[in-house]
Amino acid sequence: MIEDDLEGEIGATTALIPALAERVTVSPDGLTYRFDLRQGVRFHDGAAFDAEAVRLNFARMRDTLSPVYSPIAANYNRIGIEWIDAIKLVDPFTVDIELGKPFPDFLRYMTQEDAPGAQVFVSPAALETFGPDLSDRAPGTGPFIFEERFQTSRGSGVTLRRNDAYWGEVAKLEKLRFLPFPDATERLTALLDGTVDLAYGLDGADLEDLQQRGFVVHSGSVPYVWYLIFNMSDPVLADRRVRQAIAHAFDREALSDEVFRGQTRTAKGILPPASPAYDPEYVDPYPYDLDQARRLLAQAAPPPDWVLRVMFATAGSAQLQPTAIIGRLASDLAKVGINLELCPHEDWVEYCKHWQNGMPAGVGISEMSWGMSCDVWLDQVLHSRNVSPHGVNAGYCRIYELDSLLEAARHEREDAERTRLYRCANELVMRELPVLPVLTVNTGTVVHSPRVSGFRYARQNWHSFRNVSLSGAIRRPPP
């Protein structure tokens, strides 16, 4: 009902702006959110957006007795809705959402497309026709309409077409096509030969050449961190000294400089840039130090035949170059006597399914790239109540001091105090090290041809194409 301002490029984090709700009023105690809905909005299938549509969509996420209840939607939206006590329809275009406890990030979290947690509203008519788990058949209210999913030699692509009945300013492009290119070299070629006009996640070594050719390379902080997750149930990795030794032995600065060539920066904490509580002055407590790594391992004394198994995806959503990163990890850890067994997954979707279920016995490390402009993200990935498979705490982190900090921060209404609590949580995470932050993105997340105009690089991991237009003709090879 509100959304990130994806047209804005100023500020450390994205601003929140009205969308399907024209106004949001919060009660003095922070427990009731009144949404005055925009009138005249229709879903892509023509169904009306109104208070009843809002009620039905929340029933899909939280009412186990509702015929449209979806366990999948409930799981994905759990953190965003778990403090909701009641949804009350004041009139056909006014909704009150009542919380059991203050949750100051309630509005921001509902915008987080990469949450899971973004409260996406779908047509009541489609829910009635197709049921609660309607996937590609879910009509929304946005500026583009899902047209088709098609197959290419590299995987599944998607076509969107303009929604000429959009409630706001109609998009300039008639269609958008999203094409999969798991390999960064193929992505570069597709951009250079005109197969695509815009590409994500190109190799840092190519960025200077692209700029010289006239392509636009966007730079700036986004809420992104590529990190390793330790299996805290593993008998060897349960010893904090082993995890700290791995952190000291992994030369993340060299990885960033030599492999990504300015595209990335070393992550100094689990709170990424462009998140509200990010502290640019925080110092990474694990500089590259092989001697310290050896001392810690000698103290922990892991079994001499111990092999560290690492589960990772070879490509996927904003995954940089996982194979290269894990290869560097293996090379660095070998210097201190830790041998790795690599367990790659070629399919990103299948990897995510395995990852969300939690690491299997015998696997010591998995990886993920994530981050949000909402600090509740730490709760989502590290609180003990979110241990997989009932959440995405995939490494079975159970640090109860951390739980207490995250709970206090989640309900703290004073901005400065909430920031302090999240920074304390970050320091605790880095001391106990259930995860090892590796890289954040500095530049090259998005590169587009000079014929693209109107693209805005907001401080976010997703972007609006509503005001994007193209000029000039270009030869387009078949996909």
C-alpha cells in the first residue's frame, strides 16, 4: 500500500511514498495503522482494489480458516504480519491494521520486495478462480502486466506489457523482457551486441571498457551483502575459534581487489550499506592474518581428518561470482590446513529450496547474497525463532543474547535507540560469527546502453522501469 521511492537517488536509504494507500496515519501508541486507500484502482483482471481486497489478501497470509489461506504466503510474510492482531474495515476504502506490539519498521518492511515479506496484493477474483497459490496467474495493480513466461537456451524468461489502465502515470515502454544469462561473460556479450539494453551484475573487469564505449555504469551503495553462513550445529564449527580462524584466513580484500576490480568492497559487518543502522565507521574485527588463524586453530584443535564441506550456487540472483569466491576461500584456507569439499548447485531455484530448509548434516558452510533497507532483516536471518525450515536462519544460529537485542530493536519506537540496538546486534554477530560477511557492491550492479533514458538508480536492490524509455533502433539477435 506504500512503496519505496524508486525514482529518488538522494539519501542513504530509499524514502517511503504513498501508493495504493493515499495516506497512512499511525496512532500515538504505534499500534494502529490507518490506510486511506486510493479509489478507482483496478487489478490487471479488472477486479476492484478496495478495503475488502485488502482484507482478503491479509487473510491469505494469516487466517488459517480462510478458504484463500496459503501456507506458502504465510511463511514468506511471517515477519511482516506476525504482530498483527486485527484487520478492520472502517469503510469501503479505509482499513485499520492493529498490532499487538509496536513495530516501527512495519511500513518499511512491507515494501521489501526481496524480503520475503513484501505484502503484494493480488486480485480477489483470481484468488477465487485459481486458489491461494496462483503463481504466474496472480494479477496485481502495477504499471506492467505479466504476459508470458518463455523458455530460452539458458532458462526461463518473462515478458511484461504495459498496463494502460494503471492508476498512476502510464509506463513509457510498451513491453519489458527479462532474459536469463547465468554466465557473466554471456551477459556482457548480450549487452554489447544489443540483445539486451540493460544488464545486472557484470564483471568488474569490464566496467571501465563499457564506460569508454558509452555505456552507463551506475554506482552507489545498496543494501546488499554477500555472506557465508556457518552451520552452528556442526561439532567443529560450533567452536567459535574455528569460525574466527576462517575469517582471519580468508583474504577478502584481495578477493575484492583482484577478482572484482572495484565492483565490490569488503563487507565490514552484517548490516549492509543503505540500511538504516549501517555504521560507516565500524571496523572489521577480522583482518587478514594467517598467523592469528593458525593460533586459533591450534587452540580449537579440530580433528586432523576434518574436511569443510561448502554448499553454494554457481549463479543466481545478484550472486556475483560464487565459484570464484569459493575458489579463493578454498585456496586461502588451505594455507592454514583446512581442506574444502565443494558442493555446487547449478540451479539457483533448487539451491534456494535446499538453503531455506537449512544446511544438511555434514555441510559446514552455505552462502547467500541478501540485505534490506530494513534492519529487521537481521531478525529474519539470525533470530533463533527463525531457524530453518520455519524461517531462513539457515545456519541454525541460536544466540539468545542476540535474540534479546533483536527483539528490543524490533519494538523500539525511538529511531536513535533502535539504531543503537541494531549496531550492538551487529557487533555481537561479528564477535560470535554465525555468519561471515564477505562483500558489498560498490559499482556495476546496473549497466545500460546510452539509448536507455529515465532509469533511476535508487538505493535499493530493485528498480522501477515505469519512466524508462528507449531511443534509436538497434539490431536484436534472437534469444
